[in-house]
Amino acid sequence: MSSLMDSIGNWITPELTSSLASRFGLSADTVNSALQTSSATMLTTLASKAHDTTFLSSIYKLITGTGATAAVAAGASGAATQTEAGASFISTLFGSHLSSVESKIAQTANIPTAASGAVLASAAPLVMGA
């Protein structure tokens, strides 16, 4: 049986990593690591809020309402849908702590903070579809 992180890792494509890498002047390996870190951060945060049924209900509605799985499956052709879904998801998930989360991801993955926001938003639809 594969784990959620394995499933998410399967959706981290060379196209995704190379696009982000070229956008921010980073290596594909660094971006891949940042995507993994971002995904793990989101899953950990979801797990920490598992007792809050109101929160989980809003996350469920967000995921089912945006068609996250379809957006992930669409790949590049669903980029706009992925970006919108990802932005809503991370905003709901982290709320007022989003900038702190982006800073920590930047520090952990050794990337600029500006890049960490884009990486986090790119990883969000992968987590939503997992």
C-alpha cells in the first residue's frame, strides 16, 4: 500500500519542477524537495486539525467543489483551476499563519520566500487530490 506522500510524489512531474525551477532560478532537485516539504506541511496541518469537524467540513467542500482531482489529472491544461484551488486551500488551511508557513518552507528547503509561496500553491492541488 502506498502512502499519501507516495501518491503526491507521483504527481510531482518533471514539467512542474522544471517550470518552477526556471521561474525562480533554482535546480529541479531543490524544487522537488520544496514541493515535498510543502506537501508534508499541509498534511501535518490537516492531521493536527482532524478534531475540528467544522474545519474539515469546509476543507471537504473546498476539495469537492473545485474538482481538485480533475485539476491534478488535467496537468498543465488545468493550471488556472489548480492555482485557484490551491490558493483557496492554503488560505483556508493556514489562515493568518500563511506568511509564517511560507517563511519556514523557504528556510527548510533553502529557497527564497517568494518562491516558497509559489511552490506551496503548486503543491496544494496535489495534496487536495491525494
